[in-house]
Amino acid sequence: MAKRTWALSGVAVLALTFSGTALAGTPDQAAAETVTWTASAGPLITAKPSSSLTLTLHAQVRNGWHVYALKQLPGGPTPLLVSLEPNKVAIAGGAPAGSPATKIHDAAFNLDTEFYSRAFTVSLPLRVAATPATGPQQLPVRVRFQTCNGQICQPPRTVHLSASVTVAQ
């Protein structure tokens, strides 16, 4: 077993033990196996210039694991971060909002944390550009998250997804 020690906020120290079975493959492969993500845009099937739409991320967390939620206290775990990547189709029209999260006191951080286990969604409001290209388009989104299972935490990870939308004049 390899032992890892990470400093948090320069003060608290968290020691985590990684076993060979928990981290089969590379850390990125193990993190990828803990959450499955999909993205969709709606509710409009066809968006018009300057219209509003919502990008929705659907996540399925592997049993026994959790993903830290969008809001965390300073000095806590890495919060879920959802952002629209630069593109010529749309811009973010507000802050992301997630499903209701579970709130507990986390002894590892000695503060209250919020997390998702099982399935959850995150919605990001968007505004279509005034002069976007028409036809089928992709909305690129970046998701940064951290997963833990009560014994180990994966390093924070970023995934890139996209959702399809059709733009009409």
C-alpha cells in the first residue's frame, strides 16, 4: 500500500491510504469509473439567435462513491465546477444549479460539506449568440469534480463534454 499525505489550506493534513484494488489502472481511469456524465441542451429542439436555453448535465455516481457539490466552505474539498467552454454558439446566462445535495459534517475537513451520491443533475442557463452559425452545433462544457468513498479520495478531475443544439434563423 502506498501512503499519500496532502496539505489542505497549508494547515490541515489529510493522510489517505490507497490500496491496489481501489486504484486499478491509472488514477484518471479510476476516477473515470466513479462517475458517468452526459450532457443535453433544451428545452428547445431548435434555438434562435439571442434565445435562452439550458444545458443539463446528468451524472451517475458509482455505488459507494460521492461527488462534492457546487458549494463548499473555504478549506473544504474541491467543489463541483461546471463551465461553458469558449464557443461561437452561446454564452453562460447565469450560475449553474444542482440537484439537492446531502449535507454532512466531514471529519476529514472538520467542517460541513455537501455531496451527491447516486444520480444527480446540474443545469447551466445559456444565451444563444446574436449571430451564431445555423444548423447543428455543439455546446462544449467543462466539468471539474472530486470523488471520494469514505476511505480514499481521487484527485480532482476535469472532463470535457458537449451537447447538441440546432440553431435556426
